Amino acid sequence: MKKQFCLISIVFLLIGIQKVSDAQEMKTDKEIYTVEGAYNFIILKKDIKTQKILFKAETKIPDKSQKEMFYPGANFAAFELVGDNIIIVYDVWQKATGTKDCSIKTLNVKTAKFSQPKLLYSTKVNSVYSSNEIIYKPIYSPDKSKLAVLKDNISPSYDIEPEINIYDTKSLNVISTKKISSKYENQKRIINQNITMDDNGNIALTFSLLNEKTKMTTKSYSAEIPFKETDLKNIKEVTGTASNDGGIDQKAHGNFYKTLQDYLDDKPIKGTRIKNGSFNWTVVTGTDYKLIDDEGNIKKEDAKNLPSELFTYKSDNYSSPFLVRIIDKKPYIVLAAGKLCYYSLYQEQQDRFFAEGWDGELMKFKEKDFEEYLAKYNLLEDYKKDKPKRERDDSVNGYFNKTVNWQIKYFNLLNAKM
């Protein structure tokens, strides 16, 4: 069981209540580069020892002088330190042309000067509201000598062929182009986001077929594109649906699990997924979700009739997943599990509960009760010393997250001793 306790702790870092920083960081032995902001990104160069700011560079993404617009969640910017340059691959909405444009530019970290942007792709879309259905994704080889940029679309309303260009990272010249059909077995396909490229420019990827009526993925396949080839080779079907195989589905819908151990062992129930953002609750009907079968069809189901009480769930396509358990027809986020289990009520996360064991009675979480358990196993003093401090820049929600993470840590330490 100790393996289980340890994994629950690690899993929470991925799926539990957490504060996510907007900043991205890149480091060398001497400097640290921080990218700040959800748009209009600012790159700070600091001395890694003294933390002294050496320069501050404004990326101008979007460039308002060119009438560019950037919508977080629909537009993205990726930053990669390669030699003396930070390579920036980004996309914007261009209102004047009705296109989603992907460009590349570099920041020289010695001179703090940007290169002129180079347009990689310009894709006509129906409106700004559907621009998030056009995907641009950069992929670097491990040695960073090569950069591949994928263009794909996940919308049934667009008949746009996927394309991958591979660039030399020193010159940013195209050294290979891959043209890929948008259909496989007469069905639309989307390329999943776990695409990789080795130092020789050989690409490995997975793709999923799409039910164009429901926009849900169905079958999944692995494939390769050797550097000297222009299309997919060695195509093999992946067993089960896309999201049943390590979360490779483009939208990574949730899975059901018979037991907690099946969740830890990544053994989901086959044949049914739970649709992102489908949670619904009313006083009259209670809690229900939308389920997806292997053909991509969708059906609404009451919480009491789900395939299992335990499942992963995302509130939207871009959020991190929670591990959720239905108890007495209500959904609870699993924060820790063992001799003592710790839960928060979904969408009312300030309402926290605990239970003795997985099948124990759910009880309202009270600090006093928890401290009694900690004292019994000589953890109370450490718990109090470890209490997070309220920092000046902590929001109410941010400090709440700190507090819950602190409590989860000690639930896991306690479970390891019980």
C-alpha cells in the first residue's frame, strides 16, 4: 500500500487544487530568463546568483501596429532557449485578413534585440471564435538543432490539410516539408499533441479519428514520418480509444476506473469516456454528466448510473484533470487516499471532508480532528511549523490553495505511518 500513498501525493501535484504561475523559465549556468504575462509577453534576463535584472525585453506579441490580436486560450506563444537565442513560435488573430497567423522570431540574449518576425503559416478561418480549432505546435529535437512546426485543425467545418515543416534552428530555413492527408479510412483525423522528433528529424506521432457529428475522437493510431519521407508510415492502431491510452486524445476526456488501484495502474474501464465540461446540477435532476462511447456518440447520464463512482474529469478542454469520486450522488475531488481519505466537494472546494479508509463514512473536515490524528503519530509539531505563511501577493484563492496543499502533504505523511 505504501506505493499507493506515494503516488497519490504525486498525482495531486498534477490534478489537485493548485496555483499555476503564468511565468515560463529558461536557465543557463549564469542566467535565468523569465517570460511573464498571458500576452504582451515580457522577457526578463537575470543573473542567476544575484537575481539582478540584466535586461527587460518586450516581445510585442501581439504587435498592435500590425493590427494583431492575441486571445489567451485560443492563441499561444512558445519560448525555447537555443544557443544565444530565444526562439519564439507564436500565433495571432489577424482581423484584417480573417486569418490565424503563425510566426517565428528570435531574441538574441546577448544583445537583447529581436529579429524580424517570419510568417510560417496564415490560415483562413470562419471567425475569431473558431480560431482555436486551428492548431500550431512547435516540436524540438533533443539536441535543439531542428524545429518542427505542425499545422492542423480539429474542426469538422474546415477542410485543411495538416502540414509539418522542419527548420534548422540556426538559419530558420526549411529543411523538410510533410504534407499529410486530413482523412484516414475516409474519416477526418486530428494529430494529437504528443508528437516527437529525434535528432535526425524523424517524427513519431499519434492521431485520432473524429466523429464529425459530435466532434468526439474515436479510434487512435500511432505513426512515423522518417526525415526523408513526406507522409505517414508504419501506421498501427492503438488499442482502445485515444484517451484510454495514456491521455493522447487531443482533448483528453476523462476515464472511469473500477478501483483506486486501477487508476494508479492506468487501467481505465474501456468503452466509455466522460466528456470535458459536461457536469450539470439542478435542484430537480441532481448531478449528471455526458458520456462518450467508442464511436464518438454522446449520451447524458445521471450520476447514480455512471459506469463507476471513480473517474478523471476536466472542467474544460484546457484545464488540468481532477480525480473525482461520486459519494451519495455528489462529486468529490480526491485529494489524498489511504487509512485517511481527504476530499473537497466539486465546485464548492472550500467544503472539505475526510473519511477513515476508502469505504469510511464521510465527515466534515475540522482542523481540531485532524490535529488529533497528527498528535497520535508525532506529526503535530512539524505540521504547525510547516504552516504556509500568507505572503503579500497571495490572493484569497492562492492562500487557500497553499493551505490545502499543506494539509494534503500531512495526510500523506500520516497515511504512511498509520
